[in-house]
Amino acid sequence: MTWWLGVVSRDHVRRAVELGIAQIGHGAKAGLSRMRAGDGLVYYSPRVSLDSSVPLRAFTAIGTVADDEVWQANEGEFHPWRRRVNYHPAAAEVPVERLRPDLDLTRGPNWGYALRRGLLELSAHDISCIAEAMGAADVGGVPR
């Protein structure tokens, strides 16, 4: 099992949770194709919305990839690639600053540059810390 960190604005995360899907990289297929059924996904939202400069910098959702299908949605002129995800219904948003001293992800001085890729693997230590802070330590596959 692999745990992934997707970097997406909070308004897009909320829509993804509502629809039970994952969409990253502005609808690109490549990142989603790296995931497998049973893998975990945590969203980090640097901003409140894509078009806003209002910072958020928080972990905003956590779930498990439901199956191995990557499919293309039809939203008029926009055709994003998606995956089905079972999100933890009671997961709380957690500011990264609260966990920053404890995470492998945030150890280096320029840790935010790695987030520009939009999708990266999380260490077992990090997912354990993040899931516990979000109140989602019971999500399948979270290391104890």
C-alpha cells in the first residue's frame, strides 16, 4: 500500500469528497494512474480556492482509492481524469503548521517546492501523524 499526498485547493477537495472522486493536476491522468486500489490519499490545500490568493496550508481530506479504474469525466469542454475514493467522513482539517515539526515532508528548509509536483508519496511516519491529527487513524492501511 502506498500513501499519496495530492496538492489541490480546498474548494476542489470539497467537491471531490462530495463526488467520491480524486482529481489532481487539473484533471491530468498521469498521477492518478500511479495509484492502485487500496492506496491511501491525503489532500493538502495550499489555498482556499484555485483563483484566490487566500492561503490555507492544511491537510483537508483523507481516504482510500476504491478501485483500479481511471476514467474520464465529461463536464462540457472540460474532460478531467478521475478515480473513485472512499473518504473518511469525519476527518478534520489540520493546518500543516501544527504538524510541521514532526513530519518528514516538512524537514527541509524548502519543503514546499516538492508540493509543486502535485502528487507525491508520503512516508509511513507522516501518514500516521497526519491521519491521527485528522481523527482518521482508523482509515485502512494507516501504519500504527
